[in-house]
Amino acid sequence: MRIFFIFFFIINNFHLFAQIDTTKKALPDVVVFANKFPTLSKNIVQKVDFISDKNAINQQSNTGDILSQSGQVFVQKSQSGGGSPVIRGFEASRVLLMVDGVRLNNAIFRGGHLQNIITIDNMILDRVEVIYGPSSTLYGSDALGGVVNMFTKKPILTTTTNWKKNANLIQRYASGQNENRTHLDINIANNKWAYLTSFTYGRFGDMRQGANRSSAYPEFGKRSFYVVREAGVDVVKVNEDVNVQKLSGYQQTDLLQKVLYKPNENAEHLLNIQISNSSNINRYDRLTETSKGLPVYSEWYYGPQIRNLFSYKYTAIKLPGYFSDLMVTSSFQDIEESRISRKYNTTSKDFRFERVNVLGVNADLLHKQSNGEIHLGAESYTNFVRSTAERLNITTSALSRITTRYSDGPTKMSYNALYLQQTKQLDAHWVINDGIRFNLVQLDASFVDTSLMHFPFTKAIQNNIAVTGNLGIAYNGENGYRATAGLSSGFRAPNIDDLTKVFDTRTGYVVVPNKDLKPEYTYNAEINISHTGNSASWGASIFYTWFNNAIVVSKYNWNGQDNIMYQNVLSAVYAPQNQASAKLYGFNLNGKLKLFYNTLLQGTYTYTKGTYNNGTSSMPLDHIPPAYGRVGLKKGDDKFNVEGFVLFNGWKRIRDYNLNGEDNEIYATQEGMPSWMTVNFSSYYTPNKKLSLGVQIENIADKNYRYFASGISAMGRNFIVSCRLSF
């Protein structure tokens, strides 16, 4: 924390000195896509962070690490192959993930922790934008905390009819988990057609955690055992190196194919195909659980996570009539995931499979006028969910029925909306943003086999109508000062995961369906102020969010019982419920300071607090991260740059945990999750356009630490080398 305060003390003192320069400074015209169409960032009321540094994007182990390494977004992990972004205290199904204008959130996005973001190949990403706060006007359900907008590279046309090709080859090795990644992308184009093909393969070994532990917690995170099956018997093995998190490795393959056709300067067609396929990924946290001195599980892993995306986008500009710009995106997604588990010293191996098909279409129209823009849009996404399950006796190969994770009959959920957004410039300094959205979300789930869980119902049907909106004003001063104030509302309709799920989040704790859930609503107020100068820049954001009908997991009676037998274990019954109201508030501070030629000191700090009231008492809201941030000193130019930086998290005391939610106190110390700070180094050398070399060292002090709510310890000292060849 002292580093943070020193940093801002320097910023503030330097800022006083910088005011000697009385020349007017215009705000930078940064183009962002927070409003879907290209928009100047100074006309956006909400806080938007954008990451466009290719090294920061492409030289990470996965897309989740782009966010966590930036220090701008907190990311939870339950296993090495994971990453669940948290924005302003909202996580998982309450944060909307987008890629190339298509929703990744589907009807089975859960409220706990998600690993879906790793199915986006960071080595082919062009930029990432993070929109903070409720964004339901343009993006619809699930955008309660914000939106993570990911954009993959676009095929590049040439200026002549001659065909031209170029390619990039990237090789990356990281010692912390024996990571080997290979990436190749090829662009073949003329002035009308362009083809972009991308392939990435990554192999990740067992992750090694830091060896330097706090004297207060000398055993924290140690992996002392693991289970293997030998000669038909489960055997507990002693881990020879307790810092190696055994069975945490995985593999992943990503393919992308884009075809761009531009018949004239005012229209283009883009076909986008993305395929991501992982190996089995062990649920590391579950494999570390013990009961009475013995492992709880011999096996617990996610089956291959498969994401297939096919989209077609038509864009036209300079159209005659009222709307000059048009963007239509149609998409189809085929997603498969599965969960496989077997208790220690048992022969029953449970398989639960989910498959989701999503059909989507977005249409956006833009009217440009001298003092602003009017944006009219419509979207529709329909999810078809199929959930199956079976139990295999690994000795006899006999199959039997078990409860499915979700409703086992025909299950469908659709999101439909119309929206209108306006940006109006009042004068040279003042800009107003306002918008409204009409939402219709429908769900129809059938329960066919109700004998195993004795369901008291066979259908779950919902038709939820919601109206959301936003209103804000921005002041853009000529001297580099900027201020915005905004009000916005968001909503999230209960999805298939909320309404029909049966699962045990931990041993002796089972979550059952609640078909009477209602939509969640947020109402947000925020203020952002910033100053951009020649030598120093700073910004501050403060927000307050009212969270009504918040869905939290609480104790529940199932057929009149608060304990039931589930998978042969007497388990306390819990269910998602609309628990009155919650409030969240917090702030972000950030700054940049040019110290001397090509040297930049920059930092960011975020604090969030959240509580909810169930009508009788107040308690901490889950998913609220501790204070976190980043401070870095960077020097460089086009050929060589080097940076030293620290990442830090504050304490998350056990009194601030939600013990009935998703905060995973069982994977923390008795006092909670300790604060930590890591020292890191990165350097990149680019002697010419065809070659780039990188050397990085993460966690130089080999600190042992764990992100809040995570079930796996973070990487220890990690040496990374990378090479990019362009030809």
C-alpha cells in the first residue's frame, strides 16, 4: 500500500509543477467501441478502459491474465485453466463477455466462477475494452457490473488487385508451469478479398506456486498429496515437491478463420469462424479437499470445453436516408462442457454433460447529425440447452441414472430487445448521453425425470419484461480536464443455471432449483473526473450501485426438508433466492507521470465494498474483491522497452466473506485471504518489423499467494521467453 500512496503523492506534486505550462491542451481523441459503433472516448460518460498494447495482450498465458496483469480487473481462478473477471463486485453471469460483437454469455452461465474467457485466444486478439457499470441499454441482460469486449484481429486488405500474403509466428515458453505455446496467423489479401487464418496450440504443465510463505501461514497452499489409480485401487501419493500443484496442467487448441469481402468503399462482408477445444481440465480445488484425513475426490475434472462460433457481419456506411450507417451481425454458437467426478475409494464415476446452441442476430443503425448521433438497435438470442447425466461403475462398466445438472427435458431461453441511444453535443464542451432499452426474456424448461430428486414441479416458465436506461453528461475542457456524471440501470433475468440447477458446490452442501426467481436490477450513479496533460495525467471514478432482488444462495427447504441425501451424502439444502436488496460502492484512482525521456510511471488502485440485507440482517455480499492495483515504471521506444511493476491485493478478512455464497472460505486461511504484492519485470526488443524478442520474470521474489476466492495458488517465480517472427 505504501507504494501506492507514494505514487500518488508524486503525481499530485508533479501536477502542481506542470501547471506552469498555461497552454491549452485538447483531450486525446481515442476511438472506442463501447457504443458498438466507433466513438470518441471523450463522448462516453461511463468509465472505459482499453488495452491495445500487443505485448500486453498477446504475451500472456490466457485472456484472463490480460485483465489481471493490467491491474484494472480482478480475476478469480479455481484451476489453472480458468479465469473469472470481477467488475465492481459483480462476477460470472453478472458480467457480460463479448467477442467480435457476439454475446458469449449463454443460458447456463453460472453465478459462481467461470472459466469461459480462456476459450478466447489472446494471441489473435487485437484489443480489449472494459466498460464499467450497468450497460444494459446497449448490451442487455447480464451487464450488471460491466462488459468485457474482446476484438480479434481483422483481415487486412491491400491497395492493389495483386495478391499479397504475410504471416506471424509466435513461440512462448514459461517455466512456472512448463508452458509451451505456438501461434501462427496468415493474412492473404488483395484490394477486395482478405483471408485471415490463425492457429494456436498451448500445453500447460502443473503450475508451481511460490515457495516463500508468510511465517504466519507456513503450510498455506502446500500440495502434500495427490491420488492415482493403480491396479484398480485408489492410491494416495506423497507429493515430492509441495509447491508443484499436481494435476493442474491442461492443453488447448484454438482456430480462427476470417473472410473479408469489400466490394466498394462503403460496404463490407465479414465471415468469422472460431473453434476452441481444451483437454480435460482438473478442478484443482476439489482435488485438494480432505475429510477425516482422506481425500474427498479421486477424480473431479471438466471434460473438453468446446466453443464453436460462426458469425456473419454486414457493414454499410454513407447510406441514403435518415440512418447513414448499418451493422448487422448474425451468429451461431455450439458450446459443450461437462463435469466428471468420482469420490475417493469408490467405483461410481458421475458424468454430467451440457450442450448449448445459440442463435443470435443484432441490427444497429446510426444517424449522424451536426451535434451528435442517434443509435437504434435490435437484437435476439435464443438458447437451446440439453443436459444429460449418467453414472459409470468403473469396475463393471454398468451405467445408471443420476440427476442432471439442469432440466433434462426440452429447455429454451430467448433474449429479445429494442434499444435507442443518443449522444448530443450541447456546445464545444458539454455532451449528453441518454438511452432506453425494452427487454423481453423468455424461459421454458421441462423436468422429465423427477424421481431421483422428487421435484415438486415439472415445468419452469418465465416471461420477464424489463425497461432499462441511462442518462449522463460529460464536460470536456480545453485545458485537459474532463468530468462526467451518469445514472444507469441494469437487469439480469434468471437463466437456466439459476432456475433449474442441482449441484454440490462443496461436500455436504447441495443447491436445488427455485423456479420462482425474479430478475435482478441495478441502479447506478457514478462520477468520473480526469486530467490529461503533457507530462502528467490522472483520473478518479466513484460509484454507488443499488442492487434490488439480488439473487444469493441461502438456506432453503426442499419438500419440507432442510437436509437431504445427495450422492450418498447428507447435505444441507440451499437454493438461489431473491434476497431483498444489496448495495455496492467503491472507487478507482489512476495516474500517469512522464519522469524523463520515454520513461513513464503509471498506476491504478481499485476499492469495492458490498453488503446485502435479507430483511432481518445485513451481511457481506459475495464476489467482492479486496482492494487491488498495479504500479509500474516503463521506459522504451519502438525498438526496445522495459518495465518493472508491482501487482498487489489487500487483505480480505474472514468477517468480510459471505459464508453461504461463492467466496470459498475453505480455500483461505482462518483469518481470510492475506494481502500480497509481487514484483515483476518485462522487456521486449524489436530490432526490425520482422523480429520481436521478449523476456519476462513474474513474481521475482517467489512469493506464495492466492487471489481471493480462488482454489489454486498463483504462479511462483516464472521466467518467460517469447519470439515473434513476421514474414
